[in-house]
Amino acid sequence: MGTLLRSPARLIAACLIVAIVLLQWLASTPVLADLSGVITGQERLKAVRKQINNINTQQLQELLKKEPTTLIVDVRTPTEVHLLGGMIRAPRSTNIPMGWLEFRIWDWARDKNQKIVVYCGINERSPFAAETLMRMGYTNVLNYADGFFAWKKAGLPVKAPDKDLQSVLYDRPQKVIDGVWSAIGATAPGTYENSGHNNNLSFIITDEGVVVMNAGGNYLLAMALHEEIKARTDKPVKYVVLENAQGHAMLGANYWQEQGAKIIAHRDAAEIMKRHGQRIYERARRRLRDKMIGTKLTVPDIIIDDKMVLDMGGKRMEILYLGPAHSPGDLMLWMPDESLIITGDMAFHERLLPVFRDTDTAKWLETWEKFAALKPKYIIPGHGGPTTLEEVTKYTKDYLVYMRQQVQKILDEGGDLQDAYKIDQSAYAHLDTFKELARQNAERIFQMMEEQEME
């Protein structure tokens, strides 16, 4: 072989043969076969759109009314959702960006027949998302072809990580009745995007001063709320009532004390702040990072056991502890002359209520009767917009009664925790935080009722 290649002519011939073989191999390789055959993104999109099932805005509205458990998936990035107006509000709505869809859809849809609607902003990514889900074996996939911006332009319901990008507050305060305002927080868990404002921060303006319900989840939130108050009155904030010892209720207290306000809390809540305040603070700091600047732990100035009356500027405000409910030391602010009550976490209606390890649901129901006996006309709950007694009864009392009845049935029949997980809570599946809390609630109610039976 070495002798043959000494001839220049033969060497050239051998190289040609190798080149021909190599070119033939390259021509047979799909990636490099015929570059002139590569299609554009628009051509690929056009082809995919023919393979999927599309619906328009009217059809999506009708579908959500008829089948509220339909899974609605926004495939845009979280940044787009945050900065461009949020996402479609639906009983089961989530954001799973393209690139993560294949890995995260299982958390939401384990049944291949689950009806799923995907969408993006202008119908360029969602067709590919629909195709992907179909290839994965999902049999009931629809693409909302009008896209989010058409939905938003039509004035249809949306939910946003932060409603007001110009303020640390999730949303600016709204007037409930004359002199009473509330900055309604997100009904989602506290996040960096909503700055931890996932509860309601309310205030009452009188001729003598202002009373605030909830200090806010950090110093910056408290300051932002104060700026809104100062835009409506020049009266000082005199008192800040903590509905309980949760972080979003009390971590902004040191800001208000700096302004000269007195912090009011129930004795049980004050004890929680003393024993667990540092842990609550650290958890918030990990989540909110730089938004915790200025936030420092403090203690209440005024501790109450049952009731405190504030008469200011012709308005009577009763700070009430009616008994155990959602968490230790739950306080409410009752204005009898206006028939308005700020319930704190006694009452829920737009998000599923959480059952904590120290929540006694039986006592919550006993306390509820004292609350309902007030017969308030206006209710500002702990989460969600102003509402009525009928509405919070449906989603607080009735939910607790139903869950306890189902758990008692399981216990009477010798069932276990696995049976509790199977309790049908679908009537509440449209509420925010349902996915995060439904299973947890079943577990905690079962465990407490089981322990009480064994005592």
C-alpha cells in the first residue's frame, strides 16, 4: 500500500475515492443532507396549526362555564406573565413555560384524557405546546388561538403576579365604604413578585386619626401603604391591629412604630411572635430577599385578651377576639354603626382556607357562630375582595362542616389517612390555592379528629 501511494497519480486517485465516499455519507445524514430543504419557523407553525384543535375567545368562555375543571396552561415565560398583564383567570390555571412543559405537566394532569387548553400571547408558541402534549399521549388538547392579549383586551378575568408594577403593593387600596379602604392582596402564596402582599391591608380614616388592620409583610410594604394613606388624609396613623402572628400580618410593624403608631395584638399572637418570630422572619427573607430591607422584628405595644374599643372621630371600632379559629390570636375589627367587619383569617371566599397544625376546626365552627351573630352587611376578609356573609359562609363554614363530616365518616368506617386524601373536594377546586392546600387540609383535619377520638 505504501508503495502504491508513492505515485502522485495514485495518491490523488485515492484521495478522490475517499472524498466521494465521505460526500455520499454526508448526503445520507439527515442533518446535513440538503440544506435547501430546511423549512422556516413560520412554515413549521403553519403545518402544526393544521394538526391541532383550535378554539376562540367565545368558545373558551363557554368551555370554562361548562367544564370549570379544564386545565388552562399559559406557556409564556414567568417574566412575560409578570410584566405583560398576568394570565387568564380560571379555576385551574397555571403557567408552564415552553421548555418545561414536558417535565411539569405531570404535576397538573396525570389523566391522559384531562381536557387541557394551552395559550400564549399571539398564538405562536401555543400551537407547538399543543402538538407536544398530543405527542405525549394527551387526547383532549385544545389551543386558544386568539391568545392572552385578545382575552385581556376583551376585559375578561385575568390574574397577575403583581397588579400594580408601580407600587410595592400588589394592588392600590380600594374604597369599601366612606372612610374605609383596603389594599386587596394576591390570593396566591407570598412571592417575590407580589412582595409578600398576599393578604388584605385595610385602614379606617377618622377626623382624629387612622386605624390600620395588618402591618404588612415587610417594612417596604408598610411604607407603601402609608403613602397611600397620606394621599387620602393628613391625619396620623394611631393604631395598627394585627389580625394574627403570620408574617404578612406583622413583619412590617417596626415601620409603623417608627411613625408613632401603637401595635395591637392578641396575647396568643404576641406569644407566637416572641417564640417563632425569628423563624417567620428568616422564611420571609429567603423568599423576598432585598424587599425585606428595613424589616426588623418587634413586639406589640398593646396586648388584648377579648376586646378593645376605639372611639375616634365619631367612629366606634371594636377589636374582637371571639375565640379560636384559623390561627392563634385571630382578631377582627367590627364597626357596629357601619355594619362592617374586617375579619382577618376568620373568613375566606376567593381562596381555599388553610388548615394549620394548630387549627382546631371544631372550635373554629363554634367561633363562627359568634361572628355570624353580628350579621355584618360589609365584610373585608383576610384574603380576597369585599364580600358578604353568605359568600364567606359558603366557602368557610360550609367547607369546614363538609370536610369534618367526610372525615368522621371515614373514621366511623375504620378508614385511614389514604381515604382522607380521596375526599371529593371538587366543589372548591375553582378557589385559588386549591392545588396547594386541598390535600394538606384533608390530612390535618383527619389527624386532629383521629387524635381527639383517641383521647
